[in-house]
Amino acid sequence: MTGSPSSPGSPSSPGSPSSPGTPSRTTSSPTSLARTATAGGLHRLVSRTAAGAALCLVGALTVAASPTAAAEPAPATADPLARYHRQHLDWKSCLLGPEDETGKELQQAGAQCADVTVPLNYDDPHGRTITVAISRIRATDTAHRVGALLLNGGGPGGQTIGDPSWVRKAMKQVGERYDVVGVDPRFVGRSTPLDCHWPTGSFIRGAGIDRAGFDRTVALAEELAGRCRTSQGDVLPYVTTRNTARDMDVIRAVLGERRISYLGYSYGTYLGQVYATMFPGRTDRVVLDGVVDPDRYDPRLLRGTEPANRHALKGWASWAAARDTAYGLGRTAGEVLAAVDGVQAAAGRTPLPIGAHRVDEHLVPVVVFSGLSQDNDAAYADLAQAVRDMRRAADGHTVTSSPWLADTLGFLLNPNGSDSAYGSVQTAILCGDASAPRSPEVYWRDVQRARAQDPLFGPVTDNIGPCAFWDAPRERPTTIRGDLPALLVNATGDPRTTYRNARTVRRMWPSSRLVTLRGADQHAVYGVFGSSCADATINTYLATGRLPATDVTCDRPAR
């Protein structure tokens, strides 16, 4: 969720949830499941780099023709996907042009890129095809090569094609033994695109302060769903996690691997669970960072994250209070929190003019939410500057917004639709994976209940979205396998994929081990936060294939 870390979940979003944030990286990062307000939608809010934030694990996702089968049936005769499994890839430079920063990083890291052809509908492999874009940094220690490590940075809908560059660095020497492979999932990034032509990069909004405000968000959700049905209705049934897992297995076969290793962040942890369930015996070393509880995965993924986000908000408020001379938000955490509440109240009376944008009661809580996925000084400073800007606007000052706030508002208020694709595909995946309640009254009741517990975040996490107006999923959700020897990673204060999720999956998978980052309000840990304890534990597992004898707890390094 949401994420990125980022982006968990992809991660180079300016405002990223999550995404696909981090002191150790300033380019791409896992997208978080809740990325809404920043540079990349759900992915953006949850995941963010040191300078940005992502709302990835969105406040997140049947009826169907197919059963909730645990695994794909083995073909009785000839392989119906033989033409895909045996295709020849045309590896080439990842650089698309002089302005392609991702391509430059990949080129410098020695990566090459290719397009993998897959069927749109796996029930009709001879029908329409689409392409999935991948990148690869090949192993240099071929004498000790382990195999391919596939990556997913989260979102859903976050780009991962650029991630091999920084993941390879995080792996240190063990990275020399892997082909590190980034994959833009179907309809994401450089893969065959999907764009519903939305006037925003994300559907996530606060429900507002009253019924009239909530009704406005209902109308927006219905409009966004209608745009997708009108422009992309022929492909929407196939924009699902199960189909992404099937694409992964085609990639495995094309790469000539009997089994693949996997590193997934945020939503990517759910994708990893689905792949391991559908294709048993085809995984080697599996790392899931920012863990999604599969029983809680649906279009309303953010429900229940309010306490973790409130805890993160209080931590940020203490940080900002210690720097009152820089930001002027208050000398105590209580005064800073009161400043946030004051901004929300002012926006409820009249939208706040910030540059070319008007920030209303629906946007203020999303901006704050999107600023709370990364526990580091750079991310905290971004949010403090944003709250300062909104407070000055509330006081009647003319405001030119700080860079992070400008990116976040540009993503949320995006009338030219330049960020539409991110929110479109993220929503299509969530709605295609699981059904959501149809009646607006269900959401209104939940918003009112959540508002009583947390007036700022409850109306965001429990609000309605386009899935309420979406066609029923084509397949039932995957019933996740009972056990897998995987390495799970989570921070105790993760505001997107909460620590409770990781403990739940750990109990579900007794053969797994859990690496806990204690004392950090952080979404996405490995290679992102800068914990030498956590990173070394993961790299040892990737090097040896042996899980730790017991669960591992790493304390948050002192600031």
C-alpha cells in the first residue's frame, strides 16, 4: 500500500505513496499503496524519496468466471503459451532520449531493456497481445550466479523499470550474483499504456466536513469511473494482479529461469504472494518489504491505518516544534497539530489560494497524509514547508508554494491530465482485483464513524472511490497459499502497510521470518531507510538462501 513506497509502494515521485522516501536514495523508491497526492497517485503518497512523498498503498481495492484457485492448472498437453515462453527478446539501450533520467541511470548501471509480449487475456492466448517493459542488470559473478531477481516497487501501478539501478547498489557485493530485473507491470510506465484521461493523478480525496462535501466526492468518483469505462472498457477486465503474476511467469520463462527470486515493496508484497500461490515451486528467495495482509487487500486498503498515520503525524509535529524558528508552526507538538487543524478548518470555509491552485477541505488532509510515509529529515521538512504555506494562505498571504507542495498539488489538481495514467491504472488494478461496496451510504456511515476517531485522516481512509461504480471483477481474489519461506520486512510505525499486517502474514507463514525496524514511522525499509541492520540481514539471505534462525529486530538509528 500506498507507498513507495513507494510508492512500500515505485519511487521517484516528487510528492510520493507510494507508493512506491529515503535518506539513502534520491531517485526512485518503492511506491506505496497509498500514493495520491503527490507525484504519482497512490503510489506517490505512500512512497517517496528523500525529497518527495508518495501515496501508494491507496486507500486502497467477485464474482467471476474463474475460481479462487490457488495455482494455475498445469497444461495437460502442449503449452498454450509456448509462443510467449519461447519468444526472443530484443535487448537494447534503456535511454529513450536526452531528457530520460531513468534511462540515463540504467545506462550508467549497465542495464539493457526489452519488451516482452504477453496475451491481454490468458484465456485467449491467440488473441490480442500487449507488451510488458523490463530492464536488466546482468550478474557479473557468473561463477556464483544465483539467478534472476524480479522487482516490484508497489503502487499498485508504480513503475519499477528504473529500480535495478538503486537495488543493485543496496545489494552490495551479493548483487553481482543476480540478474536484477525491473518490470513495469502491464499498462504501467513503458508497458502498453492505459489512460482514462482524468483531470487528476489520483482519486483519493477527503470526504469534507459535511454531507454536501461528501456528495461532491461521490460525484467525482462516479465521473472518474465513467471516464475509464468509456475510454478503456475493453481492457479493464484484464488489468489485475493475477494477470500481472501471469506476466511475471512469462518473463521467468523467457529469461530461461526455472525459478525466480523476488523483491517486492508495499503492494508488491501482495503481488509476490499471488505469484507464489499461482505458480508454486517457481520462487527461490523472496523478500517482501512493507507487508500487505492478503485478507485486508481490497479497494479500501487504507482503512484502519488512521492510528499509524496519527502516530506519524505526532512524530512529525514534535520534529517541527523543535524547529519553530524555521517553520513557525508552534513551539510544542500540540501547537503544531493545532496549526494543521486550523488549516483544515480554514479550507473548509473557503479554498486556500496557493499559486495557481485552490486547496479545499478535500485536499488538505490528503496533502498531510501524503507527507507521512518517510521518517527522515528531508521528508519532514517538505511537509513542514507545505503546512507553513497552507497556513500563510489561510491567513490571507499571497503564497508561492514550496517545491514538494507544488508537485503534490500539481498531481492532484491536474486538469491537463498529464498524471492521469498513474491514477487510472492504479484504480483499474484495485477495482479489477476485488469488489467494493456500491452504496454511497455505506461510505458515508463509515466516514462519520471514522471522523469521530480521527477528524483529519478518517474522512480520507474511509471515503468513497471509483471502485463503487466499477464493473464486477472478472476473477475472484486469490486465496493465498498457507506457507512460504520468505523474508518479511516492516517498520513498527509504517503508516501505509501497518506492522499488524506483517505480524499477520508471519503467523500465516510459519516458515517465514520477520525483520522488524523498531521505532520508525517508515514505509519501505530495504535500501530506502538506511538501516544497516535490516539491509545486512536481507543481503545475507539473498547471498545464502538461508533465512535467519529467528525473527530479527533492528532499532531505528539515532537521528
